[in-house]
Amino acid sequence: MIISPDRRDFSTILNILGSLILGLSLFMLIPIIVAFVKGEQAPFFDFLIGFTFSAILGMFLTLVFPIKKEVSWVHAFFTVSLGWLVFSLLGAIPLYLSAHFSSFVDAWFESMSGFSTTGLTLIRDLDHLSISHNMWRHLTMFIGGQGIILASLSILTRARSVALGFYVGEARQEKILPNVIATSRFIWKVSFVYLILGVVTFFTILYNQGLTIERSFFHSLWLFFASFDTGGFAPQAQNIAYYHSFHLEIATIVFMILGAINFNLHFWLWNKSKKEIFKNFEIRTFFFTICSLSVILYFSLIKMGPAMFRKGFYQLISAHTGCGFTNLAGGELNHFPALGLLAIIFAMMIGGCVCSTTGGIKLMRLGIVFKSFFMEIKRWMMPFRAVYRNRFHHLQSLVLSDKRMKEAYLFFFIFLFTYLAGAIIAMGFGYPAKEALFESVSATANVGLSVGITSPAMPLVLKLVYIFQMWAGRLEFISIFVSVGFILSLFRK
Amino acid sequence: MRVKLKSFIFCLLFTTLLIPLVYAQSASLGDILAHPDNFIGKEVQIEGEVIGEPLNDPAGVWINISTKEQQIGVFVDNERKIEEITYWGSYSTTGDQVRVKGIFYKECLDHQISDIHLKSLELLGKGYKNEYTVSPGKVKLAKILSLICLVMALIYLIRLKYGKRT
């Protein structure tokens, strides 16, 4: 039986949403402080408008719509879906006011790209963007990557009873600690430790590269946000290619991989067994996919000579971890041979581990799909009455149950369908099939690499399609499906 | 007379054929990056704004040139070649406009990326400090929203403190 929502449900949802918007507005204080300290007058007002508008909306919703029902999972899922849309719209306000975007939709695209840790960008003249706006662009990735709802929940939570609903709604399947709020705080703790490590590493490299202390600090902070949260934004239009630093590329590879690893595995490695890294099913799948795709890429780019490692391998890691950093000059990906581009598309499709900041099908599901395929073949080769159980190691020995397989196949096909649907729409606008598929996968899997379709000049409908893909891909569809069902059930009364 | 005319035509043709060899291929950066194979190992000439800062390299320095649509790294083997540059593009400054002549490499053997190795740099225009003005409408809107926000915050805090008791 599907419960039909009434006014009390919406009142409850809007109340929680109001609290979460208040949480978001607090994050906007960071760029305000930066703009104030750096004497960036115009950006200061951009963020003041963004902050006050968000705070007013947040307070209005909490004051006018009281919690009238016990918060349930459906409420949590609906709040998560709606929340991400509202956050991206509010986050777009200061970006739009910066005058670096052709329209509000472009700014919304940028904001959604940031929150969903995608990295596709429609900004014009990035090299002249203010420090505070750059801070906000990169901060959206950090907030989005860590889980914006959980971020707010762990700060000013009142709905702890359904925190798990919010947690699952934000596409995290595994709890690390028994309590979800504790899990969220652990994720933030891990992130802050890596933040310090990352900033120190990047700062050292950039300072030696010739950046001033101040620029080294800001750039290292932003590059950390973009690499660990697998976002892919960079403060310069050339992305990583701006720095001309092989050391920086290696360092970003390390942090991209760290960001693509399951937070549960981080917990295990920190607190329990270091050997888990060698036994873990997801890590093994990652090793297998990266090696296979590297071989394909090698044969595809063999004509490049030694440049293939710096050009090809970096893009592959960036695609596989869902980061989207690039060290290529503009449009250079277009000149990759079809096979090489296909390897990168596959890497983007797969993504990183579950319970990480990456998007895409995820290694766990891909591994299960393959394992179940081989399991089925083995079953056919066995005596008719033989009982066969397949197991895999993920923190503990787990049985490959029908439920797990069903879930893996479900996500596998939803992602494939969305990749193809986005590509078909782009083809409808006259883009070639290969490029259309590349861009669609990049948006849905929250990667951010581009073959040039994403630009301020692209059709408005396609911008909206990519916004939807980034949103749906980040939330992994389920909370959106539940929300649609929630709305549809209104008409069934 | 005929011989003179023939020699004149020959010289003219020869000179015409020599021009591309003597002068760098003047193409937009967009063209170069869109059809890199046509420019590999050739001397190219691009015009654009210098961005950011000079970046260190064991064998020289890097500068980044930005045209409206595209950007590329230019490798400079001798820092003296870029002495003339005073303004580097950022939020607070518009960088110097320069004309860069150099050899384009699609897969540079030294750096394993697409770049231009600088031969000469010509300053086309001095950069300047950017001055930004805040539109009065924006200030007014910010003030109004701040005022509403303060009032709302007051109501919110009162409700938070006394709301549950009533």
C-alpha cells in the first residue's frame, strides 16, 4: 500500500528543508569572509545577497511550516531530492551575480555541477574570477561530496531518528558506524585529516612552482576540494594543464584515488586491518578495470610515444575516479582515437567505490554483475542438484545473494539507460554519437571531462538535461523515484 | 625583354613560395588546437593575454597565454625573453597582450604535452589594474535583504526560545 501524502507531509518536508537551507547559508559565510578580507567589494555583495536570501528562505520555511508528522523515510527521500535542487538554485545566486555567466541557467548548471561533484563548467573568463567566487565554486564540491544533507544534519540535526533515510537518500549504501550521525562525523573527520595532508602537499608543489604564498594556499585548498571530492573544478581555465607540473599531476592522482575509495575502507584501514586493501572486492575490481582499460588505452595511443602516459593515463584515472581533472589543452580529447575515447567512456561509466564521492555504476555493482555472470556459468557446469554459493570479500566475507545481485543489476541498467538517453537527446541536437555519449556519461557519472559539447553556446534544453543527469546521477535515482512516486500518489486520491 | 620578364616572374614566384618559410604561420589558437596535426613542428604565431604568473621548470619557465576561447602553455627557455611582461591576468589585473612566436608541439618530447616553445615575444599592449564598481541596485538589494534577514532572525530566535512553551 502506498501512503498518500497530505498537507501535513508537505509541512514536515518544508520544515526540514528550511533547516537544511539554513545550514547551507552558513557555508556561504566562508566566501563572504574571504571577499571581506581580500577587499573584493562586488563579490562581497554577491555573497551577501546569496546568504541573506538563503537564510530568509530557510527561516521562513521553518517558521511557517511546522513539523506535523513523525519524519519518515519517504519524507527524508523527498527532502533530499528537493533539497539538492534548491541548494543548487540558491548556490547559483552569487555565481550569477558575478557576471561570469551568460544566464541564470548557466550559473545553476555550474552550481549543480559543483554540488554533484561533476566539474562540467559553463563559466566565461575563469582566469579573471574573484577569489571568493572561486572559493564558493570549490566549496560546493566539498559540501556536495561530503553529503550536503548530512553536513547540515551533523551540525544542526533534529531529525536524527530518520538520519539513515537522509544518508541512503544521498546515495550512500553503507553505514560505517552504528549511528548515522557518528558515521557522518567520521566521514568529515577523515576528510579534514586528508584536507591538511592535501593542502600541505599541494602547497609545497605550487610554491616551488612559483606561485605566491597566498595563491599557493588558495589553489592548494581548491585543488584538494576538487581532487578528494572528485569534483574536477580548477581555478584556472586550463584546469591542471595550467600548472605544467608533473609532481602536481601525481599528487592529484593520489588524492583522486583516495576520494574514490569507500569511506568504510578508509575506516577499516585506519582503525582495523591494513591488509583489507589487498583483499577488498572493490579494490580488486578497481585494479582489474584500471589495468584492462590501461591496456586498451596503451594500444590506442601507442603512436603518441611517451606522451601517452601523461596524456592518456591521467585522463583515465581522472575518468575512473569521477574527478574530471585534465592536463590536456582545450578540445584535445576530441583528437583521441575512438578506442582510447571509448576506454575513457567505460572508465567514467564505472566510477569508483560505493560510499565514496564518485558517481557512476560503481565498482561494487560492476564486480557483482561480473561475478554473478561467471557464477551462472559455473552453475550450468555443475551437477543439477548441486548447491553453489559464491562469496566475496568486502570488509568481511559476504554471500553473493539474489538481493545483492538484483540491486546491482537494477542500478547497472538504470545508469546505462540514463547514459544512452542523454546521448540520444544530444544527438537530437545534431551532435555526433561518440561525443554525445561521452558528454552524457560524464554528466550522469559526475565526472566532468568534456569533449567540447558543454559550453555556454549549447542548447538550453541540453543544459537542463545535463543538470537533471548530474542531479539524478549524484543521488543515484532512488530518492528521485520515491519523490516522483510521492507526488504521483497525490493524484491517486 | 622577355628574359627579364621571365626572371622577374620567377623571382616573384620564388619570393611568394619563401614567405611561409620565413614568417611564422599566423593562425588562431583555436585553429591550432582544432587541427594540431597541421602545425606539428611548425613555427606558429598567436596573440593573447598572459595569465597568472610565470611557472618554474627545471629548464626554463612556463607562461600561459589566453585568447578569448582557448589557452595554451608556452615554454620559455630563457627568462630574459619575457622580461617585458609586467601585468599577469587575474581577478585584479588584466594581463599584457602579447604576440608569441614559437614552435608548436602536439606531443612535446620534453614535456609530453601540447605546447609552444617560445622563439620571440612581442608586447602588443600593456595590461592594467582592474577597477570594479558595485552597481547601486546590488547594494540596495543587499541592504534590504539584510534588514529582512535580521528581523526574521529575531523572530526565529524568539520562536526557538519560547516557541515550544506556548
